[in-house]
Amino acid sequence: MKNKFLKYCIALFFIGSTTIAFAQPGTGSDNNGIDDNGGADSTPATPIDDYVGILTLVGLSYVLYKVKTNQKEEKAI
């Protein structure tokens, strides 16, 4: 029981920490979108930020699939 609980806690930690693990903006983006010169910020968005949620869903679906197949194999034995 402790082992399962620990695994769930670790998984939740890693899934929950993706929101703060996004790529950091450039040096001009520390003023809420206004560049250091007073103009609009021109730092491009990092493309991996768009797909972190999708990759999380793919990973979770794979884990659930593997757990389900392992349970079926245990019942057959």
C-alpha cells in the first residue's frame, strides 16, 4: 500500500510541476510584456509550452493501458 501511495504522490508531483517548468522568457519579458526600452516585448514563445499538456495526456493514457494489460495477465494466471 505504501509503495502504491508513493508512486501516486510522485506522479502527481511531476504532473503538477509542469506548470512551473515551462521555458523561461527572455531578458526583456520581466515587465509584463513591455520591453526594457518601453516598447512591446518581442520575445518569441517557446513551442514546447504548447505541447506539455498533450504529452502528459499521452503518457497517462500509456500508463493506464499498461496497468490494465498487467491486471488482465495477473487474473489469467
